[in-house]
Amino acid sequence: MGSAEPRVTIHLTAPLRPYAGGASRLEIEASTLKAALQTLERSQAALYRNICDETGALRRHLNVYVNADNIRDLGGLETTLAAGDVLTFLPAVSGG
Amino acid sequence: MADRVVVTIGTRKGVFVAEAPKTRRGFKLRGPSGPGVPVYSTLVDTRGKPRIYASSCNPFFGMKILCSTDLGKSFKETKSAPAFPKDDGRALANIWSLEMGDAKNELWCGVEPASLFRSRDGGDSWEMVPGISNHEHARKWEPGAGGLCLHTIVRDGNRVHLGISTGGHYLSEDGGQTFRASNKGVGAGFAPDPYPEFGQCVHKIARHPAAPGRLYMQNHGGWADWTGPGGPRPNIGVLRSDDYGRSWRSIAAGLPTDFGFPIVVHPKDPDTVYVLPLEPGTRTCPGGAPAVWRSENGGGTWSRLGRGLPKKEAYFTVLRDGMTIDGLTNPAVYFGTTTGQLWVGRDGGEKFDLLFDSLPPIHNVKVAVV
């Protein structure tokens, strides 16, 4: 019997690739963003540390997109994922 | 044979390394290294083959430790950076201090929020030092303008002195197992009690290895005109201890202002100490004319060292780790500014020359002869 979790793609921008063995994309199965992060914590610990701090919070200056939508406009960590969704972690445009 | 002077420069846009022969002429600059994010701490580890460490304080992807084994030609991340235990509730916000430990490959690291970490494998793994990180005062410390940072680690065998802003001076006499606030004589200008047990805004602590009982402190001064509760607090900014940091007394008389960030001790003479006074309000050079001030009698009297520096219209800041001194017989003083200049004062600071004039804002300058 197959997994009930939707299969989603994580698109990795260049600064994050060294922490995932050079990969530009990862495929994981998760039904929410929170579950996706938990999967990364277990399977891609170095990558996870770049995305979340020690408390498990998303890093403050990262924006997370599901397809073209920022998760702050969706359901935050509880945002539900569907098969084929693409997650992207992008540095917020800030600083100088 | 040690025949090169290596200066590490932590900036807002990465780390630079400058290298010159022992004549300190013809410095060559390498960098910037790292991903273009602030570097608040560097360390030239002179045990064995020299290594350069740098904190890489990435606001997007978190804190890293960088290491170079080729004197700054290339840097690689260590396998991990300090991190709080998952159930601690705190998250690393910055890395402020890197120092060598006693054992080969042992490193100590001070961070924000103020806590101490220790590595025994050259920075590849880290453990939190609970004696200070979980000290009963730790959740009562408050951030200074730079954040709540443990910025100074001064070690002398089993004695460990820590500078915390704003926590004050903490002393361990059991190798870092336990710490106690040790601030007798260290004033605070921003609290009703001028001499609290802890909570002072210590900016930097320095000592000479041959005189471990003598410590110098640049504290947050500039409170001579304070009119709030407790009244004025003149000369609390520059202090000295002669009892291993158990008590402190002012040595600020004679300086143009008792506010500043760095304090540095001559490598051969424990009586010779350097500060760089700043206007307390603007934190810039008094009168637009920067100068290093030197005492050759342990803070009894001070003399101005400004030869070669701008005489007017210079309003930079030199941060707490922005000044250092090399270990050569006739040492040179180096300081980096928030406007990106690196100055060298050869002959103990008698005359300053501009080494580099357009770097990013400088947080940190360290030097070693390798």
C-alpha cells in the first residue's frame, strides 16, 4: 500500500545547496509545512539548521513559499500541502 | 620560525586577512571571505599550524564558524556552530567571541544571548557551559545597544573572566564550572543603584599574561553629568583590578572622556594600557580628532597618541574588538573603524598610518605573529 502523504518538492536556492549535498531539489512526503520541516530535521539536519533555529522556529529573515504564495498568507506552519506543491525558502529582501 | 604578521579583520561584509613581514611594511589584503554577512569575532589560533577562525553571523541562515588553514586564502565552515539545547528556549542570535582553550583544538565561544560554549575539536562540535549560560542571573541580564552579548573571555588557568553586556564581569576560579558576579567597584549609569551586584555594561576586559592579577576594564562610562536617581557617576568607565577581578577602581582621570569600547594591554609591559575614548553621546571621536590614549603607569596618567591620525572632521567609532596590539618587541597598535579604515600605530602607537581606507565597517581586529 502506498503512502498517504502527498509528495512535494523543496526547491533549494544556491546558498542552501551545500547543506543538502549540492542538491537543487529534494522530494519529500508531507501533508503540512510543519510536517515537512520535521522530515527535514530527521533527514537533512544541516539543511534544517539553516531554515529553523534551535527552538524549532523558522528563521526570522526567511520567507517560505508554497508555490507562489507566502505561508504568512496561507496557514503558516499549518499550511496544508498537496501533491506536486513546491516549497521555496528565500532570504527576505533586507539589509544593505 | 614566526616571520609574518597576520591581521584578521571582521567586517559587516565578511572577513579580511592582511599579511606582512615582521617589518609590518607592505601589508597584502585577502578577502572578503564568507557569504558577505557580518563577522563579529576572529581568532588566530597559533597552536601548531596556524588557523584562523571567524564567526559568520548570517541573519538569514543562522550562525556559522569559519576556519582557514591557509592564513585566510580560503575558509570552510566547521561541522557545526554553537547551539542551545532544543528545550532551552533560547536561540543563537550572534557569535561575539572566540578564544583558544588550554588543550589542543579547544576553543571557547561567547554568544548572544549571553552564553558560553566550548569545543574540544577545533569547532566541529560544541557544548554549552552551564555554569554561566544557566547562571541564576542569566535570565535577568538585559541587552545593551549591541545586544545581550558575552563578548569577552579572558583565561588564566582555572580562572576565567567573562565580560557580558549588560551583565557585568563574571569570574570562575574552577575552570569554568561555576561563575560568580564580580563587580565590586564597577559602576552602572543606567540604573538607580550606581554599583549593582550585576547588570553593568562592561565593554571589554584585558590583562597581561605575566600579571594575571591585574586586569583592565573599559566599562560603559559617560555618566558624569547624570541627573537621575543616584546622581552623577564620573569616571566609572575605565577601571583596574589588582586582585584578579574581585574588586575594581577607576583609572579614568586624565582621559578626555571615560566612554569607549576597546582596551588593550602592551604585550611586554603590564603597566602600559591603551584606550580609545569616544564621546558618550555620539560614540564618535572627541572633537572629530581621533586619538588613542596610552598609560605607561597602569592608568595613573595618560598621554594622547594622535600623530598621523586626522586632526579634524573624523567621526568614526571603534568597537569593542576593533583595537589590538601585536606581540613584537616594539609592538604596533591596530584599530579598525566603523567607517572602514584600518590604522596601524607603529612604535607602540607613536605614529599612525592608514593601512586600508575603504573596507566595510569594521567590527573586529586581531593580530598574531606566525
